[in-house]
Amino acid sequence: MSTNYAQALKHPVFKVISKYIGEKNLEAYVIGGFVRDLLLENPSKDIDIVVVGDGPQLANDVASILRVKKVSVFKTYGTAHFRYKDIDVEFVGARKESYTTDSRKPITQLGTLKDDQNRRDFTINALALSLHPSNFGELIDPFNGIQDLEKGIIKTPLEPEITFSDDPLRMLRAIRFATRLDFKIDANCLEAILKQSARIDIISKERIADELNKIILTKTPSRGFKLLQSTQLLERFFPEMTALQGIETINRKAHKDNFLHTLEVLDNIALNTDDLWLRWAAILHDIAKPPTKRFDKEIGWTFHGHEDLGARMVPKIFKNLKLPLDNKMKYVQKLVRLHLRPIALVKGFVTDSAIRRLLSEAGDDIDDLMKLCNADITSKNEFKVKKYKNNFDLVAQKLKAVEEKDRIRNFQPPVSGELIMTTYNLQPCAEIGIIKSTIKEAILDGQIENSPEQAYELMLQIAENLGLKKSD
């Protein structure tokens, strides 16, 4: 790690602030995530400035020098923000904080840099670099945060029970940073999270979901979920997931631990996509296995219908976690409902008809569905996994060939309802639906090609069988 921190503060914002506070004889520091990421040699697009004094005033004065026109001021919190080129810069006055037991919103008053560092969540986020010309770039590190950075430890500046009780969201942040940075959480902190896990109940579901999504988007999200589960946080806001845990054995027949299997699928898909909602589909693909679990004396454990029930559970889970109930939810729901279909093709004989039906239902999400199903191939038997992966490649090739030939993805029958109504002088009626669905089934089964000419000829035959007469 570089020790020449003054050299590292090259961004124009730092130079302008330094010159300004030198002239005005003020104290200001860059603090928190920017300093942490600087020392870890990770890129950062957010700069947090703490000033001993008026944060919004410094923000407005610096913005004026930089010719930044828009400054957002939040008087309630004593903060201000502006964007300069590619960087978000936030200013706050140094402050003390105190809390009541029923809220994470602090009572604040002006304070010193030390007071401000005391209120920070973790030692690695309490690191500050001076911006005053007299000691520009000097590290102020009262809690040995640099040592915790080097050792890869998440630790609170004050007693963890106080830190987590004051703001229970910090328990989730500890797990998020441990997962993202591949750090360990200090043993005393872990114990405090476990003891105070119920305190997470005072946090809004929106804030919980925000932290959870950040964990899901890390390189190895399973680490975060295992920590959430072991600290009893997960069961407080996502009990459907913890219900997946455990193995049951009857007559020496056992099923796999579906919690660990789900995490394996999540890590697998994280290797191939940064799409949050595809990762959510991996989390929820087996969510209905606990309520559908049955034991059959002949074949052992079954989970019949878990894909359909799982799809029906998705809206409730999204609503409870305050996740979006729009097309993102419907996308996850569709992938959960269809996730067994490609697996069935891999295991059996692949017909063009089955491929067409899958293409028709999955539409533009077919590629994501295939990624999910590929990630779902987990086994300690390497030969079995290799065999499935090879079969999956064959299915993918078949999908491509059928799509190129038949253009089934998102297709609508080439004969429209309007054409049927005009041809037979009909008002909206059941016969129109019968004709359209019969044509669609004929195309999916390969009885006719996906072409207007062949579809029209079949329409004439079906209509004749229904006793319909063409209009003059």
C-alpha cells in the first residue's frame, strides 16, 4: 500500500478545497470509503468531505470555484452534494450523534473530527486524510483502521453492541463489506450481531433490500448469505430462504440441503452475469421446495410442482422486501416457473416441438433461462456434471437451429383475429380463439411452418370444420 497519500490526492476537488480552507483557516478532511478504497488501491467515484464547521457552506463555495452550477443541500442532515465531472462529492459538518432505542435516526450536534470518526460504522471507514495545506495528505487514524485493512478485518470503532444498537443497519453493512472485500468480521462484532439480530426489525424494508442487493451483486454472494444466516438476520426479513436449510433422512434416503444448493447456483450464475434480477431468479428458483417436499417409498424425496408454486410465491416475496413489482418481478417469476424445462430436455430426447414450445414461452429471456439452468447443474459427481453440461450444449445448438428455421421466439400466430373476423364476418367470439390456438399448436408441433400462407390454409380447414361460412 502507498504511504504517500498527498501524491494520491490528485483530483482537482482536493486542490481547490485545500487552497480554500488554507485561506479561510478551516479544517476539512476526506474521509470514509474514498480513503479506504484509495488504500486498497480500488477505484472510487465518491468523495466524502467532513468539515469542522458548515458543510453546505463549504460545498457552495467550492462548487462556485469549480463552476459547478447545481448543489443539492439537505438542511435536515447538514449535508450538501454536487457532481463534478465523473465524481460525486458530498460535504458534511463534523458532528456528534446520539440515538433513541426505537429509531436509527440520530440526534446530531456540531462536533470535532474525533467526534465524527467516533460515529463511523467501522474502523476502515473512519480513516481520514487532512486537506489543509499545512499537513495535506496526513492520515488521521485513531482506531488503527489501517491495521484492520491490512489484516482484512471488519471492526467497529466503539463497542460493537453500541454501534449496532444505535443503527442496526450497520449489521447488514458489516456483512456487505465482509462479502465485497473478502474480509473477516471481528469475533466480538459477530457475537454482537447475533445478540442484536432482532433490532433489524426497526429498519425499513427498502434499506434492508438495498443492502441485500449489494450483497447479491458481489463476486461471491454466498459468503454474505451464510453470514446473514449464521447471525440470524436472514430469518428476520427473508424466512422463505432460511426454510430451505437442512437435510431430512427417511429409510436411509436423504435430500440435499437446498439452502446450500441455492447458494451454489447463485455463485455459479455470478460468474456469468452482473444482472441483479437474473441473480434473484437463481435465489428463488427452488424457493418452494420446502412446502412441496414429499417422501415416496419407491423413489425417495420429491418436490413436484415447486416451479409453479415458486413462481406464485415471487410476488409476495418481492412485495415483502419492497422490491419492484413491475417487469423485473415478472421476469424473475417467469424464470422460476420455467427453470425445469431445459433440464427436462437435457435429460430426455430433444424434439423440435419441445424446443419450439420452450422458445415460445421464454421469448427474449431464453438466453437468461439457459444461463440459470446451466448454473443449476450442481453435483459432487464430476462425471454427471460434465455429461449434463455437454447435453446442455446440444440443447443450446438445437435452440439456435430451430429459432433460425422457425422464428418462434415471441411469435404470434400469422393469422390475426381481425383477419378471421373479416373473412367470416364475425364479432368477437369463442371460435376466433379456437382457430388461433389450433394454428399456434400446429406450428409448435411442426405440422405446418410458421408462415402466413400455411397458417391461412389451416384457418380455412378449421373454420370449415366449425361450420363457419366465408363472407361474400
